[in-house]
Amino acid sequence: MFLRKLVISNLANRRVRVALTVAAVALSVSLVVSVTSGYASVVAALNKYIDKYVGSIDAQVSRTNDPRGGVNAKIIEALRADPRVKRAEGRVEVVVPLLDAEGKSLDSRMATIIGVDRPADTRIENLRFHAGEFFNVNDAPVIVIDQALAEQQKLKIGDTIGLAGQRKVMLKIVGVVHKPEVMAQHMQTAYVPLKVLQRYQAWDGTTADGELVNRVSIELNRDANPRAFEQQWKDKLVTLDPAAKIRLVRDVREEMNRNMVAVELMSYLGGAVSMLAAMFIVFSALSMGVSERQRTLAMLRAVGATRGQIAQLVVFEGIILAGSGALIGAPLGWLWIKILSLLFDDVFSAGVVINAGGLLLGVGGSIVAALAASLLPAWQATRVSPLEAMSPLAAAPSARTPVLAAVVGTLLVAIDPFLFFGPVDRLVALFGPEDLASASLNVKLVLHFLLGLPGIMLGFFLLAPVLIKCVETVLSPVVAAVLRLRPSLVRQQLSSGLWRAAGTAAALMVGLAVLVVMQIQGNSALKGWRLPTKFPDIFIVSPPGSSLAGMFGAKTPPSGVEIDQAKTLEEIPGIRQKEIMPIAIASPQFGHGVGSVLMTAMNPEATMFFGIDPAKAFTMMELEFREGNDTDARKYLEAGEAVWLKKDQTLVPLSELSQPRADGKPTPMKGVTLTAGQYAVQGMVTRTAAGDYVVDAPGRGRVSIPAAAVDRVEHGRFLIVTNEFKELKGSGVGDVFALRRADGKPANYTIIGVVWSPGIDVIVSVFDMGRQFDQRTANSVFGSVRDAKEDFGVERIYLFAANLEWGVPRDELVKLINKKLRTEGMKAGDVREIKEKIVKAFDRLLLLASTVAFAALAVASLGVTNTVMAGIRTRRWQFGVLRSIGVTRGQLLRLVLAEAVLLGIVASILGVAAGSVMAVDAHMLQVLVIGYNPPLAVPWGIISLGIGVVLAIALGASIWPAINVARSSPLSLLQAGRAAS
């Protein structure tokens, strides 16, 4: 009862100090909540970014060797029951002829019809609508078509269109979505409810086969192991549906998921650093309040209070103050982020996400900080006699103390760098762990958060006194001259209260340290991302029926542009630095020309040959080589040759070219072809001084061939294939793949690279074209334009890729092309919008990271404002003495401001140094945990702005107390006493 009344009385009589302390605690808790929730919002925005532009699908199930065939829909429910699966969705995708409103054939028009399970299937919600909206029913006679079909057939919302076949169905158009122009011109796409398409296919469970789908898309939880999941489900599918197969589709997404871990580590670091900052602010505020009451505590001891009672009194007060601040600070932290989300709603694209761990960390940490802040001064008060405690400031501190503190501080700061750059692995190895790498990493992680980060904060606090003396010696004359004060007077203000000044500067330091480490780590992590934006700005297509009559004088000229004529497009204004690439298209199965292109488009299983210019293709598109490399691929396509050996020659040992099969027949090795008993080695061919040949064959290595064994040397045939092609065919670099030439004879091509394109993955995700691209890329090969012409008879180009100068309108460019070539009907698919959206979305993420870090600085600075104000209040007696000896009100005001400027400078140096050390250590932690090692990116502009904010906060926090002190009379200041409260 005695202690409770004393605590209440003490708090009631010191309302200003109580209010300032509660405000410090509340702002500190809000700092932790706002930082952790802010970065949780960053992670949510990044997830939304990845899902939109890269796709959320990790794996797919379809029918083995028959992508159009169905698989049992029970697989979907089994997948959803797997705890590693976030979601699994089934679709039916078929290519069927269309009917007009009267049920008649629509010009033999074929379209890809996709049955989606709405509203559960949300992947199509990123599509851009020209008109109408998507249906949200799973069984209704409605359809959503693409813009190409709507334009060609003059269809609009409310019209009717049908699917031909034995189970003919008529559907009402409710929406028109946008698809890439180049592909939409040849193959239209439409969406219908899943149940409708299942009935159309007789896959609705009415037959013995049961309910079927032909594509199951799977999104895994972040902690799932994709390879292990794939392997286990290969075995499960044998019992569920032996005809089903599963494959992973993690390309760009896999890389970005790794980058996402880096951002999440950044959020954990932000929470830990902000918690340290909050604890330091709370500690400073509460310990200063206890120090103010040293005389009061000593008087209580003098009238009979025990040491235990004194300790309980201080601890109870600390808990009450910390608890009150925590109750206010938790909702206040949410309010900061909510205000930011309202001001920058385009930046917080995924909304505000509250981090429950950060909330608990802020509240619990403030209580721990309050206990620490209360116990230390209380313990000091209980260790001295009441008489000595009555004058706690009488004894001058030792001159050696700052030096000793600096030595200890340096050792504490060095703990964290030692963990990441010192011989920790060798020290852990002394204990003989089974897994040294794992044990060492665990030790570094635990000690980093328990000792490393606290050591940095405490260490720089202990370094503050020495730094203050240095700054005071160097800069106080300059500041004094600017403010028209005596240098000795300015210097004495800091020296007279060295540890008070150190505490205030360190409290200001933490906000800037948070900003520095968050900005460096955040910018390094995000700017290290390889954005999937490197693909051509525009694709230009010459569709069937385009007229070239003015150029050739023919009444019905063929469509397309002659190969030799394609170079004239480089001269068209608006195309960047001749960055236009003709793409020759041929089908070894259907021949060449417009008919073959259309036939191949409608038969995705047919192999399509794309003839490209390697010098342009590898610079205009980002192709990641899974096998081989771009340098060799370009070299082989441009200058590779084939050395044909004479039949039955013996100068080259047979063992160098082939290996015997089980039946005794020879099998050519990689890079070697055997045709009609005659061997050929394809690669880069050079001649020795003796006239012999050396062939550097892809996948095979160097083969030396005597000139006497050579029949002839001709240009080589080489292919680049997609990663899907390799998975389907099992062929890689050095393998030979035969294609049928225009004359019916086989042409042997050697594979020189296996690639995938991040840009293609983006287009697939944005336009929901997974099935079309999966089938097409799995059967696509890339060679040279020369081979397209010589082997497959390609004479005309129907497709071009180009990069444009900034701001060139697509329609204007197409007009220029038609005018230059005297053509009609050229169309262009502009994908610059996608690239621009990717860059803008990513810039928003960087802005969001900057906004959260800057908000952390602002909140932390607000939290130490009361520390600065309390420090001025504590020295009212000292200021009274100065006024009594002749210091004017104006001089006293400027004196307080000069001290604030010097403290701001000290805090800026400490903050930048502490933040830099933490940023370097955090970068190494990221490398150790996930192997992600982007270069450090230091945003000097924002950090400089942060330094300015710290200086402004120091001045702003001092202005009102300085004015109040300056206006007070010397007598009232002296009456306040040394322990003014």
C-alpha cells in the first residue's frame, strides 16, 4: 500500500516527466510495429508483383505425351490435401471450331477454349479488359473472348457465339480481354466456365472415365521443396492416374523467390534493429527520470526506506510507464503505416499487413527495456549512502573513463563483424559437430541477434564520449563563430555533462542507423534483382492477305517480305540503332509459307523452326543458357562448319567417333553424325600448318582429322532448343536432331544450346498463355536465317522483332513500315507497356522500402525529442548560474541551439557508422543464408537527407525548451535546483 501510494503520488507530481517518458515508450513501440508491419507490406507487395508478372505456378499436371488428353479430376482434391500445396486448380483447354449466332461455321475459325473454375481460379484477373468483365460462375452459358476475335468478327458484349461439334453449345459474350496482337491474329482465345467445357468434352463424369481436366496448376507454399514434391507426386500419380505426369515450371519465379528471402531477411533485420532502437530510447528516457530523482530516493533512504523498497519503487514506476506507453504505441504504429498507405496507395499495392511478431516484439521489448532502465539507476542509488546520493553530481567523472569506455565500445562493435568475417568456422570445428556448415551458420545467426546487434548499439554509445570530445574540439569554434558565442562556453556545455550528452546523441543515432541499414540492405537486395524486362519492344507481323502489289506488280502477290528486303526496315525512323530482327518461320512437317505457319499454329505438337540473326537475338532478348553459352552459340551459328569424312576411312579411329551398341552397331558420339555410312563432325573448324583439320564440336570437344580422311567441308547446321524441348525430347548440347528438308531429305542439326527466356515467362503470366506457350516452346527450335532459306525454302519473312526509340507510337511506326515497303495489313504487337509496368511496379517497391525506413527515422527521432527536452530541463540550475554571471537571454538561447547542433553532428556520425556496420554484416548474413550476393548499393541522397532530418530534429527538440529557459529569470532557474524535474 505504501509503495503504491508513493508511486501514484510521485507520478502525479511530475506530470511533464511522466508524459515525456510515456511518449518516448509509445513512440518506440510504434517504431517497432511500423517497421515490421511496413516491411511485411513490402513482402506482400513483392508477392503480388511476382504473381502478376512472373506467375504463381510452381508445377503442372497433364497427360503424358498428350497435352490435349484428360486426367482424373480427383488429382486436384488429392493435391489440395497436401500441406505443401497452397492451391491447386484444374482447367480444360481445347482447340475447337467456332459458330456464329445462327449456328453456322464461323469461316472455319478455330480458337483455344479454356474452361476455368471461377471464382476460385484467380490467375485470369490480371488480364486487361477491353469491355465487360469476367464471369464469376462455374456453370453458365457465357464466354469471354479476346480482342482479335471481337475485331475480326465484329462481336460485342451481349452477342452469341458457339462451339461446334457433336455437343454444340451456344454462349453469350460477357467480356473481351486483351491478348498479344501477334499471336491473337493467328489463334484466338476464349474463356468459359469449367463445367460448361467439361460437358462439351463429355468429361463431366457421365462416362466411365469420370470427371476429367487436362491441366492442373499447382502453387506451393514458400517452405516447400519443389524437387522433393515433384518426385513424391510422380509416385502418387501412378495410383491416381497412370496417364498423368507432373513437371516443375519454376524459372523466373524460382530466382525471384530466392530474392524474396533476401527481402524477408531485411524485414527481420528491420524489426531487430528497430527493437534495439526502441529499447535504447526507453532506457534513456527512464534512466534519465530516475537520475533526476537521485536526491528524492536518497531522502527516502534517510527516513527509513530499505534498499529493496527503493528498488521496488523504481521498478513499479518503470513498468507503469512502459505499460502505458506500450498500450498507446501499438495502435500508434499501425496508424503510422495506415497513414502512409493512404498517402501512397499505389505504393502499398497489397495494402497494410500487420506483423504479429513485430507487435509482440515492440510491447515485450518495451517492458524489458523499462526493467533494465529502472534497475540500473535504482541499483546505483541503493549502493551509496543517503548522504552521498543527495549530491550525485558533486563528484567529477574520471578523465580515463571515456577512453576506457571507447575501448570497451570498440570491442563490442567488433563482435558482429567477427561473427561473419572471423574464424568462427574453425572455432566451431573444435567441438566436432556432425554438420560443420550448418552448426557454424546456426552459431552465427544466434549470436548475431543476441550479441552482435546489441553490441553494435551499446558499443557506439560507449564510443560517443570520445567522439563528443573530438567534435567539440574541432567544431565548437566554428559553431560558436556562426552563433556569435564564446568557444569556451560552447565547449564547456558538452564537457560538463559528457554522459548526458552521449546518451542524447546515441538516442538520436538509432533512428539514422535504422534508416542507413534499411536503405543499404533494401536497395542492395532489390536492385540486385534481374528484372525480366529484356525482350523486344514490339513484334511486327505480316498476316495472310497483306498486299505487296505495288512493289511486284502482281494482282495477288504473296504475303510477307522478302528476306533480302527485310534489311530496309532498319532505315525506318523510330527503330533504335537498327535493332530490328527478321524471324524466318518454317515447319519441317508442313513446309514453309503462310499455310505452313497457320497449320503449325493450329498443331502445337508440330516442330517449328525459327531462323534468327544470332548477332541481334542474343542482345535483344535475355536468353539464359541452361546448357552451352551465348558466345559459343553465336559463333557456331555464324561460322560453324561440318567436316564430312570419307566412307570406311581408317585414319580416324572409329572409337573417337562412335561407340558400339548392344547389337554391335555403331552409335555416333556427341557432336558426330552418321548418315549412310559416312561420318560428319560439326563445329568450329580450323586448319593446322600441315593442312589437317581440327574440329571443336559442341558437347564433344576437339577432334583432330587428317586431311586425307576428309571428303568435303560445308557449312554446319546448328540448333538452339528450349528447356521444355530438352525435357520433352531428352536432347541436349552435342546431340543431333534430324529435320526434314524441303526436298524430303533429312538434315542433321547439332544442338549447341538449351535456353529459356524470362521475358517469355512474363508474357505467359501477364496474358495467361501457359498452355499455348508450353506446347509451342516444347516443339520450337532456333537456327539461322540461312538454314531456313536453304533447307526449308523460306523466301519471305512474316515476323519481325524490334526495339524502338523512346516515345515512338506503335500505330505511327506501322504506317511508316507500310509506306516504306508499300504494303498493307502489317500489324504490330506492342509489349512496351508490360516492360514499363514491370519497371514502375519495381520502382514502387523501392519507394515503399524507402518510405518505411524514413518513417522509422521520423518515429525514432520523435521518440528522442523528449530525451533532448528532459536534458535541458535537468540543467535549469546550471543555466541559472550562467544567467547570474551575465549571460543574456539571447546568448543562452543560442548556447542551447549550439549544443543541439553539435549533438546532431555527433548523432549523424554515430548513426551512419552504426548503420554501415550493420548493413555490411546483414549483407554477409544474406550471403550465408541464401547465397544471394548482390553488390552493395548505397543511396547517398536519401542517407544525406536522413542526416539533415537528424540535425533538424535535434534543433527542433531544443527550440521550445531553449526559449522557455531563456525567458525564465535567473532566480527561478536557480530555485529549480540541480535535480530539476
